[in-house]
Amino acid sequence: MGILAILVAVSISAVILVPVEVFHEWNNPGSWISLPKASVPVWVNWLQSERIPEHMILDRPEVSMHKGGVSSEGHGYTVGFDYGDFPSGFIYEYTAEYTGSPLLRITVVRPDGLELELLSESLPPAPGGAAHSGRVFSTDPSIRKALEFQSDAFAFSVEGLPPEDVIFSKASAHEVLPGEYSFLAGIYGTDDVALDSRLIIGGKAFGMMGTDELRRDLAVGLVWGTPLALFIGLAVAVGSVVMGLVYGVYAGYRGGATDEGMMRLNDIVYALPALPFLIILAVTISSSIFVIIGFLMIFGWVGIARVSRSMALQIKTRGYVQASRMMGQGGTRVIFKHIIPQLLPYAFASIAISVPAAITTEAGLSFLGLGDPSFPTWGQMLHDANAHGAVSRGLWWWVVPPGLMIAATGLAFVFIGNAMDAIVNPRLRRR
């Protein structure tokens, strides 16, 4: 129950705290461009002496403004860098409102006092005024060329080195220079200018669960995967048990040719290989998560129908059932009032036991690439990890957490199902 309570709490938190827009943008690469690629969780730094650079998104700059002959607005960012490795780059994102063709200039002052000019370029002309948005990447050829012009400040050759390695390196040797860096981005024009910007220092560690090859925050997938897994498991389990319960009880109560015909149909469905048929149906009809839930229900009711039929055959011979029939009650009333209520404990236990099978089956289909890619299910995350060779590349944080979540969810419902089965089954209760 403790595991299930945690899963329910995570599901409620996902619905309340994580914006739905994040869920809908899971497969939109543009929504994750600000995050690092295939970065480890930040808590890895707690377990080792040499710290991995953490990803930093700075969106609260120190603003300085000047109006006069030349109007300007500058944004300053202070970066404390005390890691054992170079960052993976940086991105400067901005939106500028201006008239004419102002100048965008970016500089950095290092901990040793050395000031480096990174970029100085004119923005697109806008005689009537305009708002211009852009991104400046550390891989920009202009930044690389500007650093080569200032190579005399370094005792080693900067040619061929990534710009971030030059900026965050000691002047005497190609080694990380820890300390406080001050980035200043300014826009200069003859008319009034306005600037909105943020600076992203690319790291190799991000968030509590890291990121994948597509820069997506895996914590979002894990958190949103929890309510999806519970929804899939419970929907399939409840639907299958209700279908099988009603079908089996009706067949057992009616008896005769009706019972024989219904159970032969049950045998046919039971003999069908479920997984190959699910694969064929997902490929030929649809891979929508709701269609998959329907397919899982179709193949999940037959076992419940067999057991409920055998139990209905025993219950219909009891005195109160015979008495209700003699009083003129119809078959439907007898089934739903006198027989099915006796099977509810078994039904609840069957629901709990059926949930793990539904979750693992959906995860298996998604892992094979037959799931709904628009939903960040745990199986879909494992499929993406396998497609990008996460195991061979050592990206364990992309593989282990979804697998553990599937196992933990299945284990929780198995424990509940076994406990309820012990209550329902007198033989197990006596043990």
C-alpha cells in the first residue's frame, strides 16, 4: 500500500504541478532546445569528488540603461563556475525592440580580470521599429573568430578549441579556471532600445533525473508516466474484469446451449496468441493509446469469464437464488442482484492482479515502437533509449528509472492482489 500511495501522490502532483503544455510538447524538439543533451542527474555530483558542470539558465540579469546620443541597454550575468570540467557551450537568447539597426555586443570578464569580446554585430535594420528575437550559440563562427583575434592573451594555441574551452580556461594552460565570470550583453542604437534576454551555460548535469538525447527532461516523462501507467492499468483491468464477470456469470446462469456456445467463443479468443495479434492490430488499425487499451481489454476478459462461470454454476443452485426465481424475478435481476454481488471480492482481487499485466503489455508494445508516441509513457521512454543506443553509450539514467517504475508499480498491485486473494480464498486464509 505504501508504494501505491506514493504512485498516487506522484500522479496527483503531476496533474497539479506540471503544466499540461509541457506534457503536450514532449515530442517538440524546439521546446527543449534550452536544455543540455544526454546529461546526468545533478545528484551524481554528490557522490564524486570532481564535480561535473551543471546546466545553468540565468534569466534575471542586472540591467543598466543609458539614454542620450547613443541609447543602450545592458544585461549583466554573473556565473560562479567551480567545476572540474569545461561547460558544453552557452546560448544567449534575446528579444530586442528597436528602430534602425543597433549593435549587439557581448563580452565576458574572467576571474583573472581578462576581458574578452565575444560578439559585435548589427541587428537587422528596422526603419519603422520592430521586435527581433534571436539566439547566439557558442558555436557561432563570429565568436570563434573573435577569440582567435585575442589569442595573444593565452599561452597556448586556441585554434581548433571550442569557444567555451577558451573562455573558461586559464591563460597559462588549457585547464579549467574556476571563479566568477561576468557576461555582459548590450544593445546600442541612436533611438530608444529595449532588451529581454537570458543566458544559458551548457552543462553536463541537469535536474534530478537528467536529460535524454533529445534534450528532454526525463523527470517530466517519469512523473507524467505515472498517471498514464495507472490509467492504462486500471482502465484495462476494470474493463476486462467487468466484461469477463458479466459474460461468465450469464453463461453459467443460462446453461445449456447458450453456455456451450458462449464458452466455445471464449475458447477461441483464449487460444489466440495475444501479443502477435496486438502487434498486428496496432500496425494496421491505430497505435493510439485508447485503441491499445481497447485491444488489451479484448484479450484480457477470457480468463475472468472462465472462473466467474464456474462460480456462477455453484451459486445458482443455492436456496436464495432458487427462491428468487420461484418468486418470478427475471434472469437479469437474479444475476445482478444475487450472483454478481457474491463475486465482487474475487472481482476486486482480479482487478488488482490484472493491472501489472496491462502496464507491462503496453510498455512492451511501446518498446517495440507500436505505442502512442504522443504520450510519455515509461515504455515509450525505453523505446527512445533503445533507439539512441542508451545502454551501449552508458546512459543508465535513461534506462534504469523507467524500468524501476514499471517494476515498482507492478509489484505494488501484485502485493495488493495477493492480500485480497488471501481474504477471498478460504484455503489461503487458513494457511
